[in-house]
Amino acid sequence: MSAQHEAPLHGADPPAIPLPPPPNHVLTAEQWGIFAAIADTVVPSFTPARGNRLLQHPLRADEYASVKDSVQRIAGAPSDDLIDAYMSESATAQSGFRNSVLRMVGYQMDDTAKKGFLFILNALK
């Protein structure tokens, strides 16, 4: 068959491949704390009111409403409470975030990148 006339593939979805467990001892508790603080600064939670400016990014009421409307349109109009919860989450509030970071550092970074990353975290102590 030519590439133009190939039959589409049908069948069962392939089985999910489980992720490896996160490696132990990739980051110390202190290094994780520093990285988590950076992550929560870069990906802050949003609030429509005054909040802890170190942990949240307060938005003016009109900005918050505009962002909330955009999220509702994109996500298919979920409930207001769900969108408020979504916008108030921080990066480290996600249960899988830490394990994903640990897998990335432990399994995916080459030695040079890992040494540089750990050097920066240690320098920020």
C-alpha cells in the first residue's frame, strides 16, 4: 500500500506504562525547600483579593474575573468553585509535582546539568 492509501490503525489503546518510582536521595529536604520556593514564585497561585504576596499573586477584581472567564471557556465551563480552586493552587500543591521533579533530576538530567542544578540550590542556602 502506498503511504497515501494506508488504512488507519484501529484497536485497543496501548496499556499505560507505569512511571518508575522517584529516586531516593536526589535532593535533600533543604534543597527541595529551596526549589519549591522558586517553583511557587515562578508559578504562583492567584487570588482576587489581598493575599500573602510571598505565596500568592493578588489580581484586581476585573483581572481575576477576566482570567476566570477565559479558563471557563477553555475548560468547558466547569463550576466557579472548581476554577477558584484551580487558580488558587501553587506548583507544589500538585501531588505529582515533587515526584516528577525527582524523576527528572534523578533519571533524565545528565551529570553536568544535575551538578549545575544542585550547585545553584546549594548556593541559595
